[in-house]
Amino acid sequence: GVETSHLELVEAIWNYMPEVHILGKFRNRNGAFPIPSENKLTIPVTAKLQTLHLVGVNIPEIPCVSMLRHLYLKWVRLTKPQPFKDFLCVNLRSFVMRNCAGPTNSLKYVPLVTGLASARNLEQLELVRVPFLGGLIQHVVEDSWRSGERLQ
């Protein structure tokens, strides 16, 4: 196992020594807002860590990481068009997503909600400025209006 808070080092460990376990929690130290383009991290499915705390980082997606128990995202930019497509963390206990930038289409957040529903031991859930709820309600209203139904 190893303990680090350096983005490039943790990514190198994941890529070249996938059997190494990240001890404690990984928390990057160079997070900033606005997010610098060089602050980026790709999280592999094989990552061996229990707590991930990212601030001011670009990540393409949140994959299915089986060991992950706590995930904190603050000022994180999700760069792939479908960043939650493979999200499934059944051992998740805490999920915090604050002021993150991701897809503008709220339907692309549905896999996130589905993945969170699979986390049976989830104790803490914080979604701050995540656009999916308002967007889903808007889609329901617009779909009902188009089909001529009245909402009650």
C-alpha cells in the first residue's frame, strides 16, 4: 500500500502497479477553481482505494470501483458526454457531489441515480447544484404536455 495526495503519482500507480492499494483516503492537494486543464485524473475500474476526495479536478467519468466506500467531488468537471454510464459502487457509504460541471442534459444523470440506488449501505448523500432533478421534472412536464396529458 501507499499513501499520496499527488494526482500524477496516483494515476501512475494505478496504471503501472494496479495491485497497490491506496491507503487512507486519496485527497488531491492541487485542486483549484476555476479548474486548471492540467488538473486531471482518470480513475480505472481496478483502482484499489476506499476513499476518494477530489477538489478542482477534470475527470472523464466515474467508473464502477468495487472497493470505493466514500466519494467526495467538489468543483470537479466531468469531461465525457456520459460520465456515469458505468457508475456502480455497491459498497458506497458516502457520496457528495458539490458544484460540479457535467452534462447539461439531465437524463444523463439517470445512471448516477441508478448506481446510487445499488449502494445499500449509503449513509450520506449530498447533491449540491446537480441539475438532474429539475431537468427530470422538466422532461416529465414537457412529455406530458406533448402527449396532451394533464398533470394532477
